[in-house]
Amino acid sequence: MADPLLRVEHLRIEVPTRRGILVAVDDISLEIAPGEVLGVVGESGAGKSLTGAAIIGLLEPPLRIAGGEIHFAGRRIDNLPYEAMRRIRGKEIGAIFQDPLTSLNPLYTIGRQLVETIRTHLDVGPAAARERAVALLGEVGIAAAEQRIDHYPHQFSGGMRQRVVIALALAGNPRLVIADEPTTALDVSIQAQIIALLKRLGRDHGTAIMLVTHDMGVIAETADRVAVMYAGRIVEMGPVQTIVAQPRHPYTAGLMQSIPRIGGPRDRLRQIDGAMPRLDEIPPGCPFHPRCPDAFDRCRRERPALLPAPGTQAGTDAACWLYDPAISGDAITARHSRESGNPGAATISAAALDPRFRGGDGC
């Protein structure tokens, strides 16, 4: 991987309460290179969006960064004053939020919002800013951009509003984009178009993208690497094809087995028993052990670090004691033989996850 544009080291996010301090994100470390798409996936409450908000400096009090460091382009940014961070946010780090209706002002035209954003971050006049705004709308696939730039958000469909939000995120020519659930609540065909657009950003502009989602199909088609989060911790990280085809952490394997298949036998879906723990109920040791079919005594006492997962591509790590070199390989063999009752159950392609991924990336 090229030198990282973004490096997060041992990030910890806390929530002070009257009954004590709750840890929402605990010891997160990750890197993103220029032009790379890092997918961050997990159930609701895993800490995905909080990690993205911390990177861009948008944590709402009483949430706070209690430990770790965030480096962007070789510069530490988590300790910058508000004004210094505001100059980076939008210009060098853009954001695509989940609901475009909460990102767009319904009282202003799309053009006014784009021009204001462009002039805030770039030294251009009103005419040049409007010209760039029209070009951005055309780049994200909005037809007749010269006319639509003077329309209001309610005059756009959900997919078109999401495209406008992407144009806003790109207005300052950012080097990194935090995309928080950019395809949620969109129909399948619009999702495929948004995914193709994000991939084109990385390919044509070298933009690094942190893609936060719960949709493994989107991850399989879009990301280069994947970080799987559970209870505020990264439990598995590696290349996307390895994670999709050979998930090594029991939680990741459970996520993959709970996805309906398009083809093949229509067996009963498997599910992960239990639910994500509340912040005040995270168990000691491995936080997944109450739901894990492979848990043993050490899992209940000690929290595992990310360990190299055997039998996978280099760079694939899983936070599971099954991969401690001191553990016998019998436990690993037994676990993989149990997965859906056959050794190949975890092998899933992007096309098998969702039919919209068949036939190219749609660019």
C-alpha cells in the first residue's frame, strides 16, 4: 500500500455520564492510502459513524476523543483548534452524510449552497464558483445541470439529492471523503449508480474514501479493504475479496452467513444469536464471546488483539484467540467445518450478494 493519507492510531471515544464513563470506540487503528476505498462495516451501534465523525472533527458533546491520534497528510489533526480544523473540513476532508434532507437547506437553491461552499474553500469569484457548481452537478450525473442548479432540494428525487450531497462533498477538491451510509434508503438501481460514482472518484481523482455501511454487498463491490467493527472495536481487517470469501472472525462469518443468496439452494438463513451489547454492558474479554459459537474460557477473560489469520492473503487480521499461535489448529478446523454444514459455505461473490453487481461497475 502507498504511504497512507489518513492514519488513525489507537483512537478512543468516551461518553461521560452521571454513572461513569462509557467507551463508545476503543483502540481503533486504521490507515487509508490515496485512491483507496476502505469499507467500515458492522451492525448498528458498532461505532462506525462515530469513528468517521471523530476523523472529520464533528463529534457532538458530551462525546470526546479521550485517547489516540489522527494524522492526515502527515499532520496531526485531532488536537487542532476549532478554526484550524474548520479550514481542513470541507476543503481537504469532505463528508457525505446518510440523509441528504438533513444536509441540504430547504430554503436555499442547490446552486446557492454549492456556490457558498466553493467560495468558502476556494479563492474564486461568484461567476467562477457558479461555473464550477454546474460542472460538479454534471460530474455527479445530474442532467441539465445549468437549469437544475436553480432548483430547491424538494424538486429533486432521493437519488438526485444524494448526488447533490456528493457534489457538495467534492466542492473543495478534498483528498479524503468520509461517506456515511451514502446508499441507505435508495432503491437498488440508484445504489448501483452511487457506488459507481464513488469508485470513479478514487480511480480518476485519487480521492481516498472511508465508506461506512452495514451492507456487505456494497462493501464487496466498492471497497479495496474492509474493517469489520463490533462494539466499538475492529474485529477483522483485510482485503475485500479475502474477507468476503474467507471470513476468519466468527462475527464476520456470521454476517456473511446471514445474507440471502441469489442463486443456489434456498436454505434457511443463519443468524447471530443475541444482540450488540449496550455501552454499559460490554462484557470483559472478547466483546463478542456471549454470541460466539467458538468461545472458550480465555475469550471470557482476555481481550484479543488483531492477529494474523492463517490461510488467508497477507494483511488479513482477526481479533480472535483462535489464531493465537499457541492454540491448536484443531479448534480452527472444527469451526470452519461447522460453517453452514459444508466447507464452501462462506465463499460468496459480489454478484451472489446482489444482482446489481453483475455486468461491470456501471461507470
